[in-house]
Amino acid sequence: MTSRLVNKMYHRSGLRSGEACGRTRSVLIRVRRALTPIAVLATAVSLASCTSPSSSTSSVGVTSKTIHIGVLLPVTGAAAIPKPAIQSLNTYWDMMNAKGGINGRKVVLNIYDTTSTVQGARAAVSQANSKDLAVISLDRIAVEEAMLNATQADGLPSVLSQAESGIPTSDSWEFNAGVSQVRQGKMAADFFAHTLHLKRVAVVTEVDSSLDPAAQAFVSQAKHDHLTVTNYDQIPAGQTQYLTEAQKLASAKPQAVWLYMAPLTMVPLVHESLVNYHFHPVWFSQSIAWQFNISLFLANSGGNNALAGSYAFAPWPSLLSPSAATYLHYETKYYPAIASNKGVVDLGLIGWGLNQIVANAIKAAGTHLTRNSFRHAMQHLHLGSTSPVDSSPLLWSPISFSGHVRTGATAIRTLKAGVTEWHPFLGFKSSF
């Protein structure tokens, strides 16, 4: 399947109908890695020369009535986030603000376009630096990692949705709300070996050095668990067909393949593997990559069901989980066009879950809210299955930060793909 055919599938799908879905085509065509990143939370990134860490005591972004949180995400560029996902970022705060906000203040989100590049992110941060208490981020791994030094130098608290191998203990202003990519690589091998009881596995990544440590950790752990790694391949992103890679995999016959890549690369690869070589292993995705309903819709089109039976790690639950009921209720209340579109409504789970984390830190920081008090609250934030602020299920992995622990997610969910929706899978407990 070529990118042109993916284009046509979007056009025929009905996912483009209505204002809320007018940009969903960008999930695969314009998203190069944003859904591989799709993480939605606070990254306060700025040029080191703009602000010194002494500004951490400032109440920038805070008034007697409002709290301003910036959102750094690729509105445009190679990894652009679809419009419904951007709109859904407001759902949680629409609910909270209707209830009076937090500590008597209502939260306002300011959106800044990173253009999916390191340079664009830094430019966006320089705008947010004078306006916001902290910043919400939804970007690919390479961009988020490049932001770390600038964020540390600026004295801005940042909550990242993911990082390649976690946050260095020397960086006292950044917080990774996800599970480190290296750990997920080990977990994937563990999952294949001891839950699925497979013997032959493979990993295929896009050409991106930031993906290497996790892929290498997977290979190492797989060999430790006596698995045969048939392929460790890297392919350039943005190709129009993947026949060569599909043929290599079909010839090697791994039982499961970790596709560490964006949806635009994944969809044609799984289609070409099935249609041209009748190869349909267990495909696997780590968080945050392509475990979204829109990916299933595109990959399973034409009755091929190329992704049916796949598995994925995700910090958030399936829409079919009872814990998603509160999110769906308010999404229907505030953004009914998005809520009625099964192909994109699960994108909002990310924004809801990460905003819950920020809300609890704001609450814990108290009425004397500054960047430093927010950071202090994040350093001691521990969240289980329920959000104390809104009393609803936490739509993110349980969080536990401490003074020197900068990667807070303590667990990860496993999802199993049906034809059109992801389902909860409860049979995996990792030893990592």
C-alpha cells in the first residue's frame, strides 16, 4: 500500500466529514512521529539565553483568577497533530473550570506550534516563556529529548510524555510521565517470551538514532530469554512502498515483530506483508506509536484485517475500559462531533490523562503558585488509579516521582487490537 492509497482511504472513510474531523488525514500523512509520540503534557522548553533559573520563583502565568499552561505540539510540519486531538486537550479543563477550577483559579491553555522540529520547538518555547507557568508537550522523542537542556537552563518545570531512556537525575526541572523507551524494549521481549510464549521475534525501526537504545535493549533481552531475533532492521521514513522489508520479514518468518515507527510507515508495511507475501505475524507497538483506532481503521481496510490480533503497550486505557467513561461523558458534552467519531475519539485519552497529572501538581502546589512550587509538587507526586483532584479514574499509568526519580510511570497497560477498536489485555505482568 502506497501513501497515495492511504490518502484515498482517508477520503473514502468518512473520517474527514465535519469540522472536527477535517484534519484527521494528518494522522498518517502529516504525522511522521507525533503519534509515536503522541504525548500531551507539560514541556516548558526555552532557549538557555532567555531566562535564568532564578525566574523559577516567578508567578509568571498565574493571576488571582487564572493559570496559563502552554502546549507545545506540532500544529504544522511533518508530524502534525490532527485537529480533533488538539481540540480534545481542552476537554479536561472545560470540566474542571466549570467546577470552579483549582484552588480558585481556572486554567487556560495556550497552543504553540513546534513545527515538529527542534528549532521550531525552541521558538515556540521562547513565546511561552513569558506567558505560562508550565507547558504541555505532544511531540516526537527526538524533539522532546533535544528540549531537555534548554528546559533545565531556563528553570521551567516540564512534564514530558515520553523520553528515549528517561530523564537524567541531574535535570531537576524535567519529569517524564511515561515509561522509558529502553525499559519498554526489555518489556516487549519479556512479553513475547513469557506471555505469548514465542520463539522467533524481530524489530524494525525507522532510521532515527533516538530509537536505537530501546531497540538494542529489546534485542539483548530477547537473546537473554533465549529468543531468536530474526531481524533488526532500519528503514527510512517516508517511503511510498515497503516491499523489500516485507519480503525480508516474510522470508525470516518471525512470529512477532515490534514495529518501532510512525503510522505512515506501519500501515503500508503491514499491508504489503499480508497482501504480497501472506505474512501476518503478531505486530507490536510501544507507547506512544500507532495504538489508535485510526491506525486499525486504515490498516484493516478492504477486509484484510492486517493489524487484527496485534498488541501494544500504552500509558492510557482502551476506550472500551470502564475507566474511560468519565472522559467519554465530557467529550460528548463539550465536543460531540469528536465523541461520535470512533476513528479519532480515543486520541483525546492522552490529553485527559496528562492534564490530570498537571492538575494534581497544581492542586498540591497550593495557592502560592510559582514555577518552583509546581516543580516541588511534581517531585513528590504520587498518583494511583484515581485522580484526587477530580475523583475520576486516572487515565494514565500510575505516577510516582521523588527527588531523584524523573521517570514517574510505574506500570503500563497492554492493549490487543480488534478490527476497529483496541481492547484491554490483562494477561501481562512484566518483571521490569
